[in-house]
Amino acid sequence: MTHEEIKRHRVESVLREIIPEALSSLDDERINGLAVTDVVCSKGRSDAKVYLDKSFLSDKEQGEALRQLRTVAGYIQNHCKQSEGWFKAPRFTFEFDEQLEKVSRIEELFKQISTEKEGKESDES
């Protein structure tokens, strides 16, 4: 792992902690309870994608939350700069994390395969 990659991973880790703090300080109930699942910075650390958990939101609420997050992105950027003493912070883009749904679907498929396999083994004996 190169020195640049180490720096990028360190920034991502710090942002995973700071962004929820910034969100919780806002008065908007639509976004102050959102959980950050991951942050991925660009190679030069000038942009960052923030992935959020969408477990408790409907499609309409997700759209409203993303609109509001775009509005407060500058505030979150300033919060990150001030809390860490950085000269500049990455520009944030927010997305809802689809990985959690994919993982649960894969786990369901494995359980289904396992029960089918057990059923066949008991039929053979």
C-alpha cells in the first residue's frame, strides 16, 4: 500500500466519524438520524462519496433526504474542516447504500440452498 493510499484511507476513516456528528447537529429530522455506512474518497481526496443506510426510509423519504443533504453539503464540509483543522475538505456526494440489500439477499439464497440440500440428503437416506 502506497503512502497516498494510506492517507486516503485515513481521511475516509475520519470522515466516517465526523459526518454523522455534523448530521446530528442539524435540526432537520429527515437527515440528522441517518447512519453513514461508508465513505470513499477520490484519488486526490478532493471528492468523497458518502454512503448512507436507507433501512428505515421509503423511496419518497430517500429523495427528500438526498435533496436536503445536497443543500447542507457545504455546512458538513465546513464542519469537517473545522473539527480536524484541515485547510480544505472533500466535496461530498451522498448516495444510499445498496450493498446491505445485496448482502441480505445473498444470505437468503444461501439459506435456501442449505435447506434444499438438507432436504435432498434426508430423502436419499
